[in-house]
Amino acid sequence: MRFLNARIHGYLDLVLVALLVIGPLVMGLGGTPAAICYALAVVHLLLTLLTDYPLGARKVIPLFVHGLVELLAGVMMLVLPSILGFGPGSPAKRFYTFAGAAILVIWVLTDYGRKSEPRP
């Protein structure tokens, strides 16, 4: 059931960017796990600003493509802990699992065919 419109999704994108910046600090991550989070935050902010939806500044990336990138990012965040050898139960593994799952839940709930709600 896809009930999040593009405007709400845009706000959630900004929350995700903040999570990717603040999360490593709160979880005490350093090195590679933190660097990947900061890089993902920059990429996601650029994706948000360039997407053709209400919060996009330049509107050059179709919303559907934005959704595909998020699907890939969510899956990769779930797989990265295993690829990079983060220990079971480690803060990095917990953070990446939480963030990846959150991205995928938002992906499932977003209607990527609608740019915004019709204005009355």
C-alpha cells in the first residue's frame, strides 16, 4: 500500500540525510563505517535537491529514478555490514541495518507515480 506522496517523501529524505550525518556520531562510529554514512548523506542530499518533486531545487531526476536509487541504497545498506565484515551486534551493523530497513520501508510506502497531492 503506497500512501506517501512526493512531498511527505521529500521531508523523509531530509530526515534520512540528517540521520546519516548524526547517526555515526551518536553511535560512536568512525573510520570506514562513518565515512560511508557521510558520503551517502551527501549523495542523498544531492538526489533530493535534483529530484523532480516538491522539495527538489533543480528537478532534473524523475521521481521514479529517485525511487530506484533509494531501493538500491536500502538493499546495499543491509548488505554492506556483511561485505565489510562488521561484527555481529556491532554499532555499525546495527546502524546500517536500521537505516537500510528504514529506507526500504519508506520505499514500499511511497507512491512514486504521484509528484504531489492536488491543490484544492
